[in-house]
Amino acid sequence: MTAMLLPRENARFVLGPMPLLVLGEAPMHAEFPALASLEGLLPTCDSWKLMAGYSVCVLDGPDGGCLIPTLGGPEGVQGVLAWRDAVEQNGGAVVVSLPEIPDEFDWDAIFGGGRRARGGFVRGMGLNE
């Protein structure tokens, strides 16, 4: 697989205790581990990297990745900037890959292994890394 553009409507940038990048219909969905929190611990996606930018987010994996436009979504410009800063402060983000973006998020089901969720913590990378 090579890098491809993931449509903006297939991504959500969510702020919380840890920033989340929620993907729907991502072509690399099956490459992530099953997402289930065991005793508060999530899987780590060691072979993946995340670069959170103002206008684009890059998710790079061992066999390809995707570019995700950051602007133009429901988070607004300030929401994207806050998310980008949170990724930098936390050294990365939790990537949550779902078969599709739901109308409402049931976080208990998602992090409990439901909704066929996949993903984990992905280390953030700066522009010079």
C-alpha cells in the first residue's frame, strides 16, 4: 500500500485526556491491532508515526499511510490547532480506526473492543524527524 488521501469527512480530531485521531473507512484499518483497553492500557503502534500539521495530518505506517486534511471539519480551526498542540504535548495520539464514522461515539463500546475498533497509541513526529 502507498500513501493516499483520506477524505476529511472520514476523520475526526478529538480532544480528551489524550488526543484521538478517529478514522472511518481507512484503507489501513486491518493493519492496526484490535483496540481494547485492558486495565487502562491501550496497544502501542510502534511501527506507525503521526505528524500533526495545521493543514494536513500524516499517518505513516510500515506498508503505507495516508494524508488527512485537517481543516474544514466539525472541529473548526481552533479545535484543530488545540488538537495539534495536544499531540505535541503528549508525544503522539491514540488512533482509533473504525469501519465507518458513527453519528455519535460510544466510547465505552469503542475502547471495550466493540464496533470492530482497531488502533492504539501512535508516536508523534515533528517536521524534522
